[in-house]
Amino acid sequence: MPRARCHWLTLLAAGLLALASIAAYGQEVLLLGGFYTNPPIQTEDDRSYAYAYVYQQNLTEHWYASYTYLNEGHITGHHRDGHSAQLWWRYLALDRRLALSLGAGPYLYFDTTSHQPDGSYENKHGVGVLASAAASWYVGGPWMLQVRFNRTWQASGFNSNTVLLGVGYQLDRDNLPGPVVGSAHRGKDATPNELTVMLGGIVVNDFESDMVFGGALEYRHQLWRYVEGTVSYLDEGSARSVRRRGVATQAWVSGAFLGDRLTLGFGAGPYYATSLRVSGPGADPSPSHWSGLFTLSTSYRLGDHWLARLSWNRTLTGYSRDTDMFLAGLGYRF
């Protein structure tokens, strides 16, 4: 798939999540783990682990939207994961404690594949469909349990099934059991400006997954209540196959919870490498300096101005040098 098309789909996914956030109803976060259950793609046994991070936004009694990061594990010749925005319908039973749900939406995936004896590989990107069925049990207080079945379809690539089980937490609470439906109070608007320094590990998305040290400097500005923009300088360290530093701009969907102490956000945008060196088997002799950048980020207020932030960046390249940046740092709001 052309890289430019992936970038547009990234921004489209962010826009869909923005529409969901504007509703400002009850929110839930979940951590799920389980198994990839397909028949083997190769002759070996291709059973693997799988896991997902999920954010759910209640819209009405029977409808909700979700964002899902799905990691399909490591099977022979494929390390695949992806992001999906889904729309769900649910049936509530047993005094609203049991929710039976069906959902579907686009699935933007990243697949490290084509592993060759000389060590070369390919980072493939594409768009498919993620369809899911889930059963959720609201056990009491803010906690919930969920079991979920996922099915992915891709026009080019392999389809997959995953079965996941995990725990969830309601960021908004109500006197009624079950999902919170209705306007969720959000306090004062977030401080409009933030400057954050972050350090951490950078992993090249190949079949070795070696980690090097890197960092980032980020300026964040609130544009509207649920929309932010960032400008970042990224240093991805000195991995054997790629050395990259550059500047990124991203548009964000972000929400504040727990009395505005906790924030969760998803950002996407272009990333320009001011310094780039690619080496190793399969290296592109003239790689583009433009890439895409996805980020999941959370912050926690330590006081009126100071905050701690965790971010996970995924670079999306057209020359098979995608990376993950796992960063943590300290920020100042003003």
C-alpha cells in the first residue's frame, strides 16, 4: 500500500475518535491477553500469544465506540499488530451487569515479514477490517471483566482469529451498575501549554528487536477541549540498521479523567528526518526522509504545573525501518 495512503488513513482514524470523544460520555479502559488461534500459516505450529489495549467510549445505552491496539503475537515469518476504531452495539442483561456486544471497524496493521537468510526483512502496512464479539461483566465498583473474540480480514496478507480475556476499569462512575451513560463531568480545561523531556528505549521492527537509547523533546498545545497539537524533536539513537533524528508534528485526541489528574491521548502526523542513515541487509540506498508517526500517551499531574508522561511512538516508514519508541519523562504546564 502506498505510504501516503496510510498517512491519510491514520488521520481519518484520529478523526473518528475525535467524534466519539466529543460525546463526553462514560469511558472505560481494558487490558486483555490471550491467544492467536489460526491454523498454521507455515508447516510449523503457529500458535502464539496475543494481547490488546482498549479504550471504550459509551454513546448511548446500546451503542459505544472503541479504540483498540491489537498485538497478534509472533508467528512464523510474521510479527503483526495494529490499531482499530470500532463501533459497537450491545445488549444489557442481569440488571445491566452483563453486556453482550458486537463491533466492527477499520484495522490499520503493521507486519514485519519476509525474513530472509541474509537478515533482510520487510515492514508491510495495510488496512483491513476488525470484527469482534465481546461479553463484559461489571463485577462491582469501577471494575469489569471481558472476554473477546476478534477476526481480522485483509485483502493482501493473512486473516486471523484471537481470543482474549482481561480486566477493565471505569474512568467514570454512576449509581447504577453497568456502563455509565450520560454526560461525564470534566473539570476546568487543561493548561494550554506543556513542555516535556522524555528518555527511553528504541526498538527497530525487525526479527532481532534490539533496543537502543533515545529521547524526545515535546511541546504540546491545547487547540480545543478534546484536541491538541504537538511539535517534537526525536532522537532514535544509533541502532545497527537505522540512525534517525528529526521533527514531527501531530494532531491529538485527548481526554482528562480522575479529576483532571490523568490524561489519555492518541496522536498521528508527519515525521521528517533531519538526519538519516540506513544500513544492513536490504537497506534502501535513497530512503525518503518523510515518515508517519503514531503515538499513544498518558500523563499524570504531580502538582499545579508538573506532570509525568509515558509515550509509545510507532514510526511508519516506506523503506522497512519502522521503530517503536518507549519513552518516559517529566513535563511542565504553563
